[in-house]
Amino acid sequence: MTDDVATHYASAGILDRVLGALREAGKDIEALTIDDLAPVDEFHSRRRAATEELAAMLAPAASDHVLDVGSGLGGPARYLAAVYGCRVTGVDLTADFVAAATDLTARTGLSCRVDFRVGSALDLPFGDGAFDCAWTQNVAMNIADRPRFYAELHRVLRAGGRLAIQDVAAGTGAPLDYPVMWADRPEISFLRTQAETRSLLEAAGFKVLTWLDNTEAALDEIAAERARIAAGGGPAGPPLLGIHLIVGTFFRQKMQNMQRAMRDGRARLINALLVSD
């Protein structure tokens, strides 16, 4: 199953596409900033806004070592390091993402505080208690074995370490329309309800500090963006820089399917902050 997930996200040539789009947008690709990259490297619901909110919840200290599980192109990891001064290690199942994340991090001058490696969330390549904080955005939807995933996060956190998560949760229980961002077919989509997710996290040894449903905020942001475009405030088609560079041909259909699922209650968007017992 992990091979199927890796295949879903595999994106040969992603670094070249991103760098080409950055050049076309007038960016200096040898001296990039986290804001230059934000339109493309925040590959999750609500993008930079979600990262800012989740990071404020986690509030890592400069002395903390943070683990980002499912780190993608490395946007949130770089944001945490740049804004909070902490050290961040990212792990991702997709080798194309890890290679691109490593290159882009060097171009932002953050390699001294941010590194990445290929690995599975179900078998994290780190010792017990290796991290002060853990972070995961839009990852659990692809993981069938949630107990093992949460147990691994708990294992690599020190006692009292904090975990920040953003995930898509099941709502009404009605099936989704595919494709969506994390799955082209239902065989690699494993949504749990909010209650199930919370129960599994608590069973793994976490205590919930904050639990938020951000679905309505996400829908309001989508409506505001549509209104802005309709009023002539932006392009109707994809911009030069955006996550369509990663998602590819079915980007618009995947976005529409997810938005419809949130509107009718089949999917919910959650943020949570937890502490390891």
C-alpha cells in the first residue's frame, strides 16, 4: 500500500518545473525566500495560512528539534525554521519530493537548520524520544494503519513533546468523489471521523490540548478568492506558481471534488495540538 501512495505522489521533473516557473515569475532561483516558494511548496489545505495558524499553535522554541512527517517540498519545514529559528527534519515517502525539498532549502540558505530524508511514517528512521515537537499536515488520509502511525509519532517524541496536526476527516460517512488531492481512487484514501481520530491519538498516548474544525474557514477563503477573481482581481486560470505544478492534469477536478465534499459535510478539515504523555 505504501508503494501505491508513493506512486500517487511521484512527480518526476518536479524540481525543474518549479525552478522554471520561478524563473518565469522573475525570481532569483539562486537566492530564494520562503515567500517566493509559498505558492508552490505549501501542498496542503489552506496553504500558507494553515501553516501560519498551526505553527502559532505549536510555537516551537529556537532550541527545539521538530519532526515534519510527510514534508513534501519542504515549505512548512522551512517556514518553521525561518520564523521560529528551530531545527527541522522532514521525512517523506516520495523520493522526488525529498530531492526537491533538499535543493530548494539550499537555495533559501536554510540547510543549516532543515534537512530531509526518505522514509515511511509507519517506520520512522529515528530513535525513541529524538524530537521535541512533531508536525504533520494532510498526511493521515493516506494511512490505513492509524494506530501504528500515531504510535510512531509518540515513540519519537520526548515525554511532554508536542504534536501539531492538520488533517482531512470524514464527515457524514457518504463516499467521496474521486480524484481528490491525496487519492485518485478510494483504495488509498483512509479518512476517519474526528471522534475516531481523537480516540486513536489518545490511545497512542497523546493528550488533546486544542482541537479545531476549520472547514468553514476554508470554505470562506475559497469563496473570497472566487469573488476576487470574478471582480477582476486575479487570473481565472492557474497562475505561474501554484500547486498545479505538483498535482498536474487533474488539479482543477481534484480541487472541485474536495470543495464539494466540504460544503456538503462529507469531509471536514481539522487542526489539533497534542502533548505526549
